[in-house]
Amino acid sequence: MSAPALVAAIDQGTTGTTVLLLDPQENVVARAYRELAQSYPAPGWVEHDPEALWRSVTLTLREALAALPHPAAVAAVGLTNQRETVVLWDRHTGAPVAPAIVWQDRRTSDACGRLRDAGYEGRLQALTGLLIDPYFSATKVAWLLDETPGLRARAEAGELAFGTIDSYLVWKLSGGRSHVTDMSNAARTQLFDIHRLAWSEELCQLFGVPLTLLPRSGPSAGWLAHLEGVEGLDDGIAITGMAGDQQAALFGQGCVNPGDAKCTFGTGSFLLMNVGDSPVVSQQRLLTTVAWSAAGHTQYAMEGGAFVCGALVQWLRDGLGLIDRAAEVEALAASVPDSAGVTIVPAFTGLGAPHWKPEARGTIGGLTRGTHRGHLARAALEAMALQNVDIVRAMEADAGRKLTVLRVDGGASSNDLLMQIQADLLGVPIERPAMLESTALGAGRLAAVGAGLRPWPGVPEDKITGGLTRFSPRLSERDRLSVYERWQDAVSRTTTERAPRATP
């Protein structure tokens, strides 16, 4: 009897790379993980070494394959990735020509301000579903072309290729034969028309990005490329699934119907709602994006993201020394019944949706002589949850419907106290699956659909409902509103702008 064919799911994230090897029933047969370092060369700048990123993928793949309990063939590969992060590389050698600029990077804030002041935001939102912010790829790649000597001339001569992380990895996995992205990733560049599902010449001209730099845009489930020269895997294995990390998590959570929503608690916190086959343009400063393109049709999502979520716990550990390990934050926060009026707004790199204030800076308010470590830890968990409340309220206004349940995943969702606080402050139940690696699962499921191993939409019901942990709200409406009002007041104080002095 032959061993079952496996799907290799690669999840290349901001802080590390995960590989899952999944059997036909979506059981994890083997897994591996490697951390990935970031660099911070200037205030507001965040970079990756693209070669180190690629090595993290090859080494993690090798470790996952070595962990297989029995020989098995890999039938298809799925890939998901941190979105918006940009790489430029030489088309002939495959070597990167500059560090990768990470999605968290804010160096193009001034350029975004000029575009906003010139009145371009309405047109950009109409075409791309996105707002003007350094978060997205277009201003990042334009910065690389303009600020790195010789790159613009090389780009215009056709010597360079541009891509988000998925595109760069497919280039490497295919031995330099395929320059491709999927539509969910293309939609995050601010160069892609989400209505025509094509690169926009108008947007490329506006941002100063040569159209010839861009990859082909392909489906999220379907043939994308073949492997060549990847250690441990046969040449010719197809990459048949690809999506940005948040869209992959939406798919992995089984959110395939309009109104389904999930929140991923990772480095940042990202909440997406499936809005169906037509894009819904937000009036609440949320984002409209391609969820996936598969089986001959495209679905869209509404999205709001907070830039700092799990990163706040890292700061408590590394910046303040309040804890030795991230996992200790739950017990420390549980040592007090509430935050005693302490409010943290973690605007370390500005505020994301629905505020979009790149100039905002983090604050801690409500401190008294009685404040101690437990209150700060509790306030940190509340801040992670309250950012999501802001997003959900805006999403409900846009969608014209109330959220009835929120599915969650990501590393920080394993924190039971955080999930209870989220249910309390949101006022709706939180459902957490037994399998928290929804992002990698979504990539693997898309690959299985794309390879014909599973019919569309490929979501086994037992994988959605099996092993769910449910957190129901316990906080009174009065107390919920009190905490939220204090939060809103704190958010209003995060900008460095000051009102002009009154003249006597």
C-alpha cells in the first residue's frame, strides 16, 4: 500500500517560517519552525535580509521533511506569506539588490502625506480598496528605486524584478523560472485594480514603478509554478496554492461565506470579514481586498489591522523586562482583577485601522503609585483586544450587520485570558479552533484544491467545528462601555500634534 500524498504548506511570516506537512485529512504529519531576525537601521525602519529569509524557508522545509515518521511523497506545495513586504532582485542572478522593506516600516510616511495632500486617496481607494499609508508596497518599492543608487536605471532597463515575499520565494523555489504572485497578494501592493483584477498602468505611473518590474498575477488555487532544485523535494512538484497570510487564515478558518469573520493574533492583529463576490468600499476607513481567486471566481474581504499585537508582549519582555518569557504574561495579568484604570495604546509604529495615524506614538495613561506589573500586563492584553473592538465597530457600520461570533487564530490566541477579555470587550462569543495554525492550513487547503486533491471550497466541516473552545462575554454592558470610552480618550491623545496656543 503506497503512502498517502502530502501537501507541504509553507508559512513565511514576519518573525519566522513554519512548514506543515498535511495528509489528505488535513492532519499534521510533520512540522518545523525557524525564527527570522529583523533589523531596525533607523527609527521607523524595519528590514529583512532576503537571503536569510530564503534560507529560513529551505532549512525549515528540510527539517519538516526529516521529521516525517515514514516515507511519503509531496504532491503539491502551498505558500502563504507576510504581505506588503517588498523585495527587489536581479533577474539574471536572483540576488537581492537591497534589503527587504517590511510591512511595518514607516519610512515613506512623508511620501504618503504628499499623495494625501494632493487629493489622491479617493481615487486610490476606488481602484485598490486601500488607503494611502506606508503599510502598502507601492511607496516602499518607489523609495528603493529612488534612494538606492542605480536601481531606477536598472529597473527601467528590465534588469530587476519586484515582488512581495510570495513572488520572491516562488522565483527561488522554481529556480528562477517563474515570476508570479497571486491576486490576494497583488491586491496589497496598491498597484492592482481589484475590479479589473489586473495591474494598473495608471497606478504604476502615479507611484513611479515600471510595469515591467511586476510579476504575473495568478490564482490563489491553481497552477502557479514548478519546483526546481529544492533540496528534499522532486523537481516538477507544482505550487498550486498561494495567498497572503491573512487571506490564507480566513480560508483556513473556513470563512467562505459572506459575513464570516476571523481575527489573527500575531505580531499585529488582523480582522477580516468575507463580503462575497463584489468588493464593498469602506466608508469607515477600513480596507477592501481580494480574499482569494479560485475555481473560476473571486471573493473579497473587508479588513482592519492593528500593527502591534503580540509585539506588545515582546516589548513587555524585551523593552521593560516585566516578564522573562512571553507565555508568562497571562499569569501576570491574571494576578489582578482589572487594569486599575491603566490604559496602554501601543502605537509604536503609528495607528492602523480605522484611525490610520502614522504620526501617532504609544502612550501609557492612568498610572498611580499603586500601579504594578500586573496592572501593566492586564492593560497590555486589554489594548490588544480594544484595537479589535475599534475595527469591528467600523466593520459592522460598513457591512450593515452585527457580528455574531468571531473566529480566532495565531500564536497569541492560545492565551485564554486574552480571549476572555476579547469576548468581554467585544460583546460577542470568541471561537478558537484546536488547530491554531490556520494560516499554514489555509495555504495547504488552497494547494489541495488547486492540485485537484480536494473539491472547492475544500473545507471539511469537522475541521471548523471540531475541538472548538468558546469564550462567552461576561462583562456587563455598562462596564464594557466604560472601558471603551477610556480607550477612545487615550487614543485621541496619541498624536504629537498640539492645538495652537490661545492668544491673550
